[in-house]
Amino acid sequence: MKSQQLYCGACDRPVRVLITEMPGEEGQASAADAELVCLEIGAQCTGNLCPLGAAEPSAMVRRIVRNGIPLNTLETVMAQCPACFNDAEMILYGNGRAGCSACGADGRWVVDHLETA
């Protein structure tokens, strides 16, 4: 994977991205093209389409999961995924959405109460 920094119109600043490598078998038609994966998906991702990766934020989460990208730069919470029922890190992004780091499923992130320490 190739690391780059590109200007994001949604964030109005440069962001870090990875560009995945294209499959390299000669003589075979490629099953997939290289993809752009944003390493700074978050609260600012409120639109329907990432201006850099030409994908919905939920699709960007699936790209992160599929490519095994570490989650240490993303905002996450531990929760049970409503799709795969695993306790997993949920990647938080715009408009109260979250994506499962285990299966890539997306859903609404709702906090029903906050307790004092």
C-alpha cells in the first residue's frame, strides 16, 4: 500500500490516505482496482460520498476492515455489533454512524445514558 496526503473538501484540510495495490498476476484480468482508503474517517464524514474515495463512509469502513488497516488513528468504541454479535471496536463516523471492525457492518451509534465517575 502506498501512503499519501490529499486535500479533503469535506474536512477542508489535508488527510492521510492509503492507496491499495492492484492485484499483480500477469495474464489474468484484475478482479479489483486499487482503492483509496481514508485513514481519518470521522465526525466530519456526514455526506453521502467521500470526495476522495468516491464511496459512502460505510463503504470506507469496509475498505479499512478488508485491508486490515490498524484502527489506532480512528475514533472507536467497544460495543457488540448488531450484525455479527461480536464484541468489537466500532469505528465512529458522521451523523452518529458506526461501522464494525470485525465484519464491516454499519449502523447508528446511540448512547442511552452517561454515568458519573
